[in-house]
Amino acid sequence: MKVTIVFSSGTGHNLEIARWVEDEAKKMGAEVRVRKVDELSIPAELNPGQAIYQEAARNIEVASPEDIAWADTLFFSTPARFGTLSAAMKNFIESQVGLWAQGQLANKVVSAFATAQNSHGGQEQAVLSIYTSMMHWGAIIVPPGYTNDVLYGAGGNPYGVSGSADRNGFSQDIEDAVRHQARRTIEVSKKLNS
């Protein structure tokens, strides 16, 4: 099983989600690539946590089409930006048009996560906006649904685990829910790719 985790992050919360998914995927025996998208620079006074995140992520490779083509299973994690995915993530997804034209995106198994500063910051819509692109790819979407009680403690988003976070971290414990979604997605992918 080959897993690529692609994240966009302004302050590091989506990097944290990517690390949880990476850990769970490795426990399940997968080969894993964690990749960041090229972020758009936001003035420091508008996003004071950006410099801290950039330092934490400096050794992570920037995602490429090869990382997408290589994987059986894809995870995307993005901050919600005005009710949709980040512009940086959207740019990355749209830049896969070459793979799409060659039919290399069809039947990829995908799942998504999102974060925002407040509990009604557009996380569900950010996940759904990723899934809209995945439908155009012909990908197979694996949402968490309500397949485990741990999802309720994380807010109960059936589309993809989402979190509210500020400089102090997540306002609820979403780690177990993220790990459940990762396991569920990889289990489905193994069935489809065996």
C-alpha cells in the first residue's frame, strides 16, 4: 500500500493531522510520503503563527504530481479559507491536470480533513470542496461517516474529521478520530487494490 498525505497549513495544525495519519498508515504497513503544498504568503501581522509553522515544515518536501501518481491512497488536509479549501491546496489540486488527462487519477482512494479557527469556520465545506475535485478525478472517496463513536467526540463531521484550532492548539481532541479515518480509508483501499 502506497500512501501520499498532502497538506496545506498556515500555522501547523494540518501538519499535525498529517503526522497522525502518517503514523497510523505506517502502523498498517504502508509506504508513506508526507508532502506540503507551496503556501501563499500571508503578511505576518495577519498570521503570526506562519513563521513557526514554516520552521517546523522546512524539511518536508513540496508535493508533486509524481507523489500523486505513485500512491494508491491519498489524504488531503487543508485549512478552511472563507468556507472552502485554501488557495494553495486548490492550486495544487488543479495542477494535476496532466495526470487527469492521462487517466492516472481515476480510482485513487481519497479522504480529507480540514481545520479552522472556530467551530463553524467552514471545515465541512472545505472537505466537500476537495471531494468535488476528487469526483472530477474519478477518485473513490472514503469519508468517516459515523463508523465509530470516537467521531462524535471530535465534532461528528461525517465528511472528514475537522478541528477548530488557534495558537493554543485544537479546541477538542480529534486525534483518535483522525486515526480512525486514516485506518478506515486504508482498509478500504487495501480491499480495492488487492
